[in-house]
Amino acid sequence: MNKELITKLIGRAREASDNAYCPFTSVPIGCALLTEDSIFTGCNIESKVLSSSLSAGEVAAAKAISEGQTRFVAACFYSDSIMPFPSGGGCQIFADFAPLMRIIVANNETFSLYYLNELFPFSPDFPEND
């Protein structure tokens, strides 16, 4: 991934974090999910019923899948204050479609780049990184 694309995804994830509904953690997180054709964004949505809460990655993936976009390339997660790693549920959805996709985690100071299976190594049928 080139620096220009990473910067663009961080910007889109930062914008998405502005829409987060997080009254319980007070940690807004945004996700920018790159497919072969588009970028879909999502933010964390918290509920008093924890099982009804949605991670930023789950929201972005649902938006992409509902629009027929399942060829995931990369996902960027952004928070102002923490390094926002994707949730297990989000990782599993990503793994169902693109087990070797790239994951960027970023805050207002830095970013790190991973392969999905480095962060979520226990999903069945992961191919090896090249």
C-alpha cells in the first residue's frame, strides 16, 4: 500500500469517527473499508445492550456488503486517542471475504499496518501471507 492511499484511508476513517455514538466508552472510532471499487465508512455504535453494539468495522462491512461490494482490499481504523484495533466480530466478517486484506490502525500521531491474519490468527482456512 502506498503512503497516499494510507493517508486517504486515515482521513476517511477520521471523518467517520465524528459520527460515532459512544456514550459508554467515550472512544469514537471510525473505519474506512476499501473495496476494489469504493470506500465505505463506519463508526462504533454503542448500546446499553452490549450484544446490540456495533463496531466501526462491522458497520463499514455491512454497508459494503449491502451494496454488493465484497472484494475487500483494506480497512483503516482511526481514533484520536487510542490505537483502535478491529473487533473480533469485524475481523471474522472481513475474514469471510478477504483473509489476506490489509489492516491499518491509526490515531492522531501514528499508524501501523498489518495483514488481517496477524491480528486474527485463529480463523479457519487462512491462506499464508506471501
